[in-house]
Amino acid sequence: MTQRKPAAKSRKRKVAGALRDDQATIGWLREMMREFLKERAWEKYHTPRNLAASVSVEAGELLELFQWLTHEEAMERVRSDMDFRRAVGEELCDVMMYCISLANSMDLPVAQSIAAKMAKNRLNYPAEKFYGHYRRPLSG
């Protein structure tokens, strides 16, 4: 029996160009990813292991854009090369979308997890001790 693809939804979606960072929520991004997968019946491929690997692959592609550039060269390209900015944005979004899908696949509360991690970071790196410099504390 052949599976039929679902009919396109008539629900109007927010135009990507009109959406601003201060308007989007983590919940909205999570739902957008869920809908994208469901429309294609791809949920079965989005396992935690596959998604963690995909985050790494896409992070490598993001890093590749900066490979061999000095700090100054990278900053100049970021400021003046719109194709470079677009490519960086696309790779950054790939990383972020896989991270969101990973959170979805594990039912991990993203905002709560970030807040808890930032609280831990504040304890490990108090501003009065690490202001203006960074040196990883030795454990033990």
C-alpha cells in the first residue's frame, strides 16, 4: 500500500522575512520544526543519536567557512561580504534547527535547561574573578 502525502495546509504561516528575533519564541521554533518533520514523515529519522551527529556535522560546516581566516579577515568578511553572511546564517540555522529537533526528540525543556546551565556558569565563572579574561578552572 502506497502512502499518500498529506494535502498542503491552508493555514497561513508567518513569512520568514517578517519575523523578528524579539517576536519568536522557543516554543514557536519547536513547533515549526515538529510541523516540518510531520509534513514529510521524517520523525523516525530524528533520533537523539542522529540529531547529535547532525549538530556536529553542521557545526563543522559552519567552522569551515572561517577556516584559515585570521580574526581580522573574518570580521571584514562578516562586515562587507553579504554572500558570506548569508552562508554563515544558513549554517548557523542548520545547527540551531538540529539542536531544536534534538530537544524535541528528547522532550527536553530548552529554556529551563539554558537557565540552569547559565546559573551553573555564573557559579563557575563569577564576574568579579573572570572579568575581562578567561582561564578554565582546574578541577580537583
